[in-house]
Amino acid sequence: MSRHTAIWRVGFAAILLGLSWPLAPDSSAGPLDQLTDLTDKSAVIITLKGRDNFNSEYRYDVSVKNLSADTLISDSLVIVLDKVTNIGGESRENLNSDTILSRMDVLGQDGETQEGKPYFQIPAGSTTDLPPHGQSLPATVRLRNKDYMIVFTPAFKVFGLKRPPPEPKHPPAAAPQPGTTQAAPGRNSVDKLIQLLIKKGVVTEEEWRKASQP
């Protein structure tokens, strides 16, 4: 096998490897892995908007209020239905220790976490940022109680991204003082290049002096 043929085969194999690499993503990565848990820095506002007694279905508007000093990116905000508690504040049934959440039908969710908990995307609205003490638009959450339990309360966690602080502005360059001269941009680079050409024997100092004379 010739040297050129071997190089061509190695290069072709590298191209194929690069093309096939995205086809095998990390299956262990969850949908919220790139987001930050903002539960302790926000408040979840839950408002009951409707109730269907025949189907035991409840509709809520759920929004996020930013309690931190940081600006949050609106379209990154996600609420996770973490648990459902009964009137006594318990999240599990007394008889079989099943979670009360597992006895609910969650309608219209945007997906599930790796733990199987439903999550909903907060609408971004007309602004890209949620400032400190600002409140987001609501996401609609619909729960259907399969056990027809009379009183229950949903609880949510909040995930999202903070807006990075703006980069500091550099002060403007000081103006040259009167009577001083300022080197033309790139002059040092040109001088270094000429010295290198002279050192390599490409041109002589005499040739350069003649060429640089007006």
C-alpha cells in the first residue's frame, strides 16, 4: 500500500467517524440537565381557573415570580410538578404509600423528567428577560383526579437560566498629547517583517532603502 493511499484511507475514516458521532447522543442526559434549579430563588403563583366536577378535572394558571437579584431568561423557565399533597400536607396515600401524584392524570404537559415527573414550559411573552421581582406569564396545568379526592394541592419546582451580566465596557483610548507622534497602526509588524526578510537574504538593506525612498 502506498503512503498516499494510507493517508487517504485514514482521512476518509476520520470523516465517517465525525459524521456518525452525533447519531449516538448520551441517553442518560435529561431534558432539564442544562438548566439551574431556581426553586429557592423564585415563587410559584398558582391560581385555580376552572373546575369540572363531572370529570373531576381542575385547571390552573401557574406563573413564576423572580425573587432573586438576577435577571432570568424567560423562554428557559420550566415548572416541574414535583408533588401533590392532600389536606393534611401528605404527599402519599396512607393505605399503600403510593404518591398522590401517581393517582392524577396530568393533561397537556410538555414532557417528563428522568424521575417521571411532568413539566411545563413557561410562555416567554413579549420580553426575553424576567427581571428581579418580575412575574412571568402563566402556563396552563390541568389535573384530573382519578380518586375523586376533594381537596389537594399541587407543588412545583422551577428550573431555568440566568442572564449573564453584561461585559464591562473598556475605557476609550487616551488622545495623544500635543507635540507627540503616534506610530501608524501595524508599523511595528511591518518593520519586523522587513528585518526577517533581510535576515533570510530575500532582500538586502540597500535594496530596501532604495525601495522605501519616495
